[in-house]
Amino acid sequence: METVTIDELEELSRKIVSNLGYEGDELEVIVNCLVWAQLRDNNNSCTKLVTNGIKPRDKLGVDPSLPPEIVHETPVSARMHGRDHFGMVVMNQAIELAISKAKISHLAVVTFSNTCTSTGAMGYWLEKMADEGMIGMVMSQSPELVAPHGSVEAIFGTNPIGLGVPRDQNSHILLDMATSGETSFHYIH
């Protein structure tokens, strides 16, 4: 086992994600989300880089000229079509949109569908909202990975859910859990 610094982890992660064909904002969103999770021992971490958890960009079947689209919008809500883009990238756009709407209306709900990969650690997105002084709730569906008690066949997703509450400038309460039983609770300060 070798110890690396956070800077080395970020640099190596950036190199791997770049080699998978991601660049610009997509690359930064993916790396930031993975490293955030790695530093908190969350399974949506840099381990995805060595377990085929990050698909090569050219294998997504995404037309880069067609970005995720807002298909319905009100002053306090929006529904987005991800157009099969990377889940973390679409989630980042949804969170930014929710934050901008909430700054004006004090409430926002943004949903999206049609992404092709994981949206990453819920706590990462919750911290972004809490950093803006906002209470946030984030949910995601997932493929069938969990078998009901007494069964061997997976029929439920992990269905992650999280709640973030700001306390002060750099101190937040973040609950990041999956309905499959994996829960992490962070008090960030």
C-alpha cells in the first residue's frame, strides 16, 4: 500500500479521467466528485477509476453537440433530459440550476432523467448547496443491486438519498445514505 498526497490523487485522477476522453468542465466535475468521496471513504470514490466505474467518453453513445436540455421550467422548478450524458455532469448542472433558482425564489426543485452513469456521492452535491447557505435534499435511482431479505435475486436499487443542512460558513451536517443500508453521516467543519 502506498500513501499519496491529495494533490497527487487529484493529478492522477485527472490524468485517468482525461485518458478516458473527458475534458474541460466534465473532467473537473468528475474528478472533484470522485476525490471528495475518496477523502470521506465513500464508495463513489476514485475506486471507480480502477473498477470500470467510469466509462470511456466514446463508449457513452452521447452526441457532444446535444447537451442536457431543460424540457420544462418554472420560476421554482425544472425538469431536464440528460441525453445520456454522464450522471455527475448532469447532476452538477441540475444543482447549479437549483441553487440559482433558490437564490431568487427561496425554493427550487430540479429533476432529470436519461443519464448513463452514476451521479456520484450525494454528500458532494449537498455540500455545494450547504456552502450557499441552503438546505438541500438529493435523491437518485439505481439499477437492481439489492436482494430483499431472504432472497438471492437483486430486485431493488440502492436508491441513494441525502440531506444537507448548513450550520455556518464552513460547517454543515450532511446525511448521505442508500436504502440498501450503507449510510455515511458527515459533520463538516
